[in-house]
Amino acid sequence: MYASLGIREGRHVVMFDSLAEFVETVTNYTMRPEYEARRQAIVRRAQALAFKKFTWAHVAGRLEDALFEAQRKFALR
């Protein structure tokens, strides 16, 4: 689902499938020192990805492209 955005589970984000898994994940990453290095690495990679792919300039360019494409398709009708 998020692969098209370049987001990878365990690399840029931590996913969960249930409320119990959410609670366990939050507990692990916030309360257990052995998860700290992993948590920091995920945060650094997620931040780097965001600065690379999701700046306002990047998103605005994609939005502009989509609007021009919609305008072109509408004009063809």
C-alpha cells in the first residue's frame, strides 16, 4: 500500500494489525531500552525519506502535474 511512496515497513515505519499489536509495539518502542537504537534508526530513515520525497516543492510539482493532466482530459471531452 505504501510501497508506491517508497515507504517500507521496518525501515521507515512500524505497522500493526490489531489493537493488541499496537499496544505491544508502542510499549516496546517507548519503554524498552533494547528497542531504542532501532527506533532511532527508523526515525532517521523516515525523516530522510520525508525530506527527499515529500517537501512542499516535490508535492506541489506532483499536484501541478495531476491538475494539468485532469485539465487536459477534461478539454478532450
